[in-house]
Amino acid sequence: MTIEYKISDNFLSDSEFTELTNCILPITTNMPKVVSNFGWNYICSQVTGDDEGNRFKTLTKIPLLNPVNNWYLSHSLQYQSYYSEALQYFAPLLGKLNPLAFYRIQANLTVQQDTRMRSLFHRDHGGKTDMLTSIYYMNTTNGPTLLEDGTEIECRANRLVTFPEETFHSGVMCTDSPYRIVVNFNYFKDMNAPERLGKPLLMHEMVRESLS
């Protein structure tokens, strides 16, 4: 089965991308000091509640993360009707995606590894057929995103890839950069969100809140 996906390179203009990276990317320093008000939370496991079984074992030779390395840093930008104050930094991205409603937006940071390892294949919300997933890459690394048909999406700065939310995918840790930062978007494009998912944040509500 071939997965339908769309890659958009240079998704933001140079000036928009520079402004976003100045707000989000860590600043290398030898002195402990606050360099940004964009905070990160420690998450002890990259994927929970999923077991990929044997289905994806032959897709890639990249090994699974071991328990010691299976952690990451995260910033929840939006979930249903919740939103972070940092959402304002992403206004150009939100406008260009232009969905009917967002369900979740989350920034994820993984750190450099000695060898490339990957997360479990997973779906962000269990395979909602009426939802899309987009991944925006904040920096260029050798840690691609793997799709369930074996496709490897290279991790390139200012690239956006979009595919159906029901698609199984896996993130690969990088070895050529101190960190890999991506922003995950789960959203509805053409229809109302089912009530079972809770109340998503409609696009016009998000714009109003992020600018207030």
C-alpha cells in the first residue's frame, strides 16, 4: 500500500522562518542562563500505548530506541481548547496550514545519539480517518520520518510533510546535530470534528487567542 503524502519545502518565507527559529531553537552557551521563554517538558517515553508487533519489522534496519534513550522534551502548544502563550510564535505556520480546526499542536525535541535509533511506529490519535497530520521540521538532521509503506521523509529545516492521521509513522533520532526539533499538527481540513474527540480549537478562535 502506498501512502499519500505531500512535502512542502521552504514552507515559510526566510524572514518568517528566521523569526520562528530565534524564538524556538536552543542557543548554545557555556553559561547557564535563560535564553528564551519557550519552555520544554521532560517526557519519559516517546510512544505510549502502542505495540507495532511484527508488521513493521522488515520496513527498516534502523533499530528501536532502548529504554535509556526513549525520552524527549515536549511543549504542548495546543490541545483541544487549551493553548500555550507560545502559540503566537507560530502564527505564520497556522495561517498557511489554514485548517477548519486544530486538535493538537506539539513541539518535540530529541537529542543527538551515537547511532540512529527510532521510535515505535504509531498514529498520533489512534487513526482518525477525518484528521490530517503535518510535521514541520525546525532544523536539518539525518533523522528522517518513516512512513508505514517504507517511505523516508528527510528532516530538512523549513519543510512540512502532511499525511492522513491514520498513517503509522516513526521518528528517527539524529546523530549529526545536537538536537532534532519538529512540530506536530493534528487538524481537520474539510469537516467538523466528531464530538467524541472533544472540542477542537477552531481556526478563527486560535488566531484571536494567539494575537490577544
